[in-house]
Amino acid sequence: MDENIVGMLAASKAGHDKDSVYVIIREEGEYIYVVDGRIRTMERPKRKNKKHVQLIKKKRLPEPENGFDDLEIKKRIKEYLREREERNV
């Protein structure tokens, strides 16, 4: 993960949240901070080791002018999950 990954979708590979989809909002050394807009909001991001997430095909959310908000993040994750479900039918 050498490039800027803020705004990218990522799936958790380990932990009790395995297979959950998040948006990366911050990167600090070997850790990233992720949100899902529901349980993990912008006010309470989850810190995860970079080794424990899988980037989702370089899918990056365009950052809105006012920054991300929980409603927009929930909407984007839901759209991605719907697209993934349609491809797997």
C-alpha cells in the first residue's frame, strides 16, 4: 500500500468484523482508520493494521467538497455491495 489510499473501499480480512466493507479515511504509518457510516462513524473510526484489510479493486470514492459524511459513506458502501451482488448472480 504505497500510494494514497484515503477514500478507497476496503474489506476486513481479519477480526470479528471479517468481510465488512469500509471506507479508508486516514492513514498513519502501518495503520489505517476506516468507517462504515453506521457503527463506525466519522466521529468513531476503527483503527486497523494495513495487513488486515484488502483494498477493493482500486475503487476510490471521489471526495465531496465538504468531506465525507456518514450518510454518503453508507450510500456508497450500499451501492458497492449491490453491484457486487449483481455480478455474483
